[in-house]
Amino acid sequence: MKNEKTPPVELSARTKEFALRMIRLYCSLPKNTQAQVLGKQALRSGTSVGANFREAKRSRSKAEFISIIGVCIKELDETAYWLELLVESDIVSSRKLKDLYHECDQLIAILTTISKKTKASALHTS
């Protein structure tokens, strides 16, 4: 029987690929101060998702798992904010960030669903 709190392995790879895409984005940004400051913020929040997700998979309880997944969602939401600023400040075209922003939204939706299902499961087993 599969452990209820352990998400699919594919999500580990997906969050890591998201981090790699954020690294590539940062490396492609102009070297001016505005781009580097916004880019570094996006880089930090975007790469932390995979690390936190790994930590969540090794949580000791459902409560800890839910908490760390919540951190992943917060980091993704923050990443979306920095991506929006990069576009709205005309540093990067919306076309260039469209797929990355879409992936960010999808990861938020997936992790939110995982969190809700885990919370519901925890309530039923308490």
C-alpha cells in the first residue's frame, strides 16, 4: 500500500526542473541592477520549492508534511510575483515567461490539492 503522505516521484523531478528553469532565466537576464535584483529574488524563491518539497517527502508526520507543502506553495506564489515584476517592469517579455509562469501556476494547484487531501485524510484518521 502506498504511503498517503508521499507524493508521486514525478513531482520531485518536476520541481527540480522548475528550479533549473529559474536558474536559466536568471542567467539570461540583463546585467543591470533592476534585472539582477528582481532576478535574484525569483531565483531564490523558485529554487527553494524543490528543496522544500524534498524535505516534505521526509517529514515525520502529516502535520509536518502539510506545513512544509504550505511553504512550497508560498515560495511558488512569491516566484509568480517576481516573474510578474520582471514582465511589468519591461525587463523580460511576457511571451518569454509565459510557460514558466504557467508551470508555476500548475505547481501551486497540484501542491494545494495535495495539501487539502492530506489535511482531509488527517482529519479522518484523528
